[in-house]
Amino acid sequence: MIRLDSIERVFQVGNENVHALNNVSLKISQGEYISIMGPSGSGKSTLLNIIGLLDRPNKGFYILDDVNTTDLSDEQQALVRRHKIGFVFQFFHLVPRLTASENIELPLILAGMKPEKRKGRVKAALEDFRLADRAKHRPDQLSGGQRQRVAIARATIMEPQVVLADEPTGNLDRASGKEVIEILEKLNKKGIILILVTHDPDIGNRAVRKISMVDGKILDDTL
């Protein structure tokens, strides 16, 4: 499903080249539940951005569903990203002026789905994520846990094959964070690949497969 081959990502900081990813190779099968851990600056988020087609490697190849994504144009990558990958971030990234319902519906509008089909799918998502009574509330009228549930509903409304979560509990209290992780794990049990970046060892250890990174390299990869 996912194969990274000798991936390198280099950033120029002043006169110095910084290797955010250094010769990273990785294979991920459908339905896996993976946590990526390591100190700040270890390359965790850079790796997630490469997998999510938000960034391109300087060297190496990224194969997704038998397609070499490194050969795709920006427009082609955007299309793959829209239909196959869902993102959940620490800071939610909801559109402030849109309601919960409208935020969830946004990817469907961008994909050109007809209104009647959109409405049915959004209604089902609101019910699945226990947000039906918050459908018309804007993000500033929601709790942190509710905002993250809206973000997860939006990330999965296009029924992606991969969900990438970057510190999804970082802005939440422990109870809300536990709820969010359980929602993501429930999605994983339906066959979605779940890749989770976290600093929290309790959360990281819930994953079936654990990847540790240091200085842009994979230090350990255990089941």
C-alpha cells in the first residue's frame, strides 16, 4: 500500500543543509496502526508530510497504491491526497466562520459531490461522531474535544485509505484525548491505515507497530 524508498528531505538553514529525513525506507500495509515517536526535530512530522503528499522528498521514491507519487504533478498529487488521505492536526485547522456541519462538508464540495448526496453523508457523520446537536455551531462555540471530532469527521468524510494524525491530542485534556484516540482506533478497525505522531508514550504504545526516529532516521521499528 505504502512504500518509501531511500527518502531524503533536506532543508537549508542559513548556510547549512539540515537532513530532516536521511535515507528513510518504510513499507506499510493496509489496515496497519502505527505510532511514530522521537524527540523534537527527529523528522516525525516531516515524514508524515511526505506520506501525506504535503511535501516532496529531495531524493528517493514514494509509492502509494502502486503509483510512484514522486512523478506526479502538484495537481495530480492534490487529487490523490483529496481521495486517499485524511489529516488530523493538533490545532484542528477548522474554518472559523463555518459551522461544524459546513466544515465537515467542505471536502465533499471541493470534490464536486452533488448536494443531495453531500447532505446525507454529512448527516451520517454528525451522528457517528456524536455531533448532531452541534451541527450549526461554529468552532468557537465548541469544546476542544468537539472541535477535534469535527476535524476527524472532515478528515474521513471522503472515506480515505490512510489517516495521518499529528499530535491529535496535544491541545486536549486527558479525557477528551482518550476519546479522540478511541475514535481513531475505531476507524483503523474498519481497515484504514492509521499513522499517529505523538510525544506521549502512553498513546504511542497503544499502536500495534511503533516507529522511533532520531536525527531524521528510523532508529527502531517494532511490532
